[in-house]
Amino acid sequence: MGGAFAAMVSRVHCLWRAKESSWTHSGIATTEGIRGFWKGNLVNILRTAPFKSINFYAYDTYRGQILSLSGNEETTNFERFVAGAAAGVTASLLCLPLDTIRTVMVAPGGEALGGVIGAFRHMIQTEGFFSLYKARLAFREMKSRATD
């Protein structure tokens, strides 16, 4: 239940970041119905498994590297902190394209791209591979496209 509520709040937050003043709780409910609150949540769910997998693998790898460099039998709290931070950065960098695609899909005009694969293809074909790494700017891009 908590996850469902978090997904709804996430959708409203994404639209708030896009500065879509008409897209509030009541605006989404009247224009898209109750299902509109969970628009783009599938990508968020699909992102979780690879993110966690990469995070765990990278943490173990970085921790092992730190152990071999230090020569100790066990890592210190600070070394575990460094391994965890590096693993989080690694997982975030590798999963950022999924966040960007989700952002593009939930922005006004994003539904015309035809889902996850359609949004992915559109971004690669029109803007190139590195457009997948501009998650924060994706709302502004879609907003300008919607007004053109």
C-alpha cells in the first residue's frame, strides 16, 4: 500500500518539477482519471531490480578491492562507507537512462511516444545516446515539444 501511495506522489512530484501548474492532484484526476497517478510507474518498477543488482555487485567489488589494497581482514566503517558510496554512484549512473525515459513518458506529450521502448527509440534517434543522461532537463524538453 505504501508503494502505491509513493508512486502517486512521485507522479505529482515529477509534474511539479516540470512546472506544470495545471497538473495537480485534482488536475490529474480530472484529465487522466485515477490511473493517471501511476503513469510511468512500470519503468520505475523495472528500474529497481537492475539498480539493486548493480548496487550490491558494485559494493562487493569495491569492498573487495579496498580489502586487497589495505591488506586487512575486515573493512572499517569508513571503508564500507566509501564502498557503499561508490556503489551507489555506479548504480545511479548505469540506471539514469531509465529515470530519463520515465521522466519523458510522464511529461505532457510523452504518451505519444508509445511506451518505454518508443520513448527509448525516439530519444536515441532524435537526440543521440547521451540524451538518456539528461534526466533533469527532460521535462523542459517535452514541455517545449508539447507547445510546438
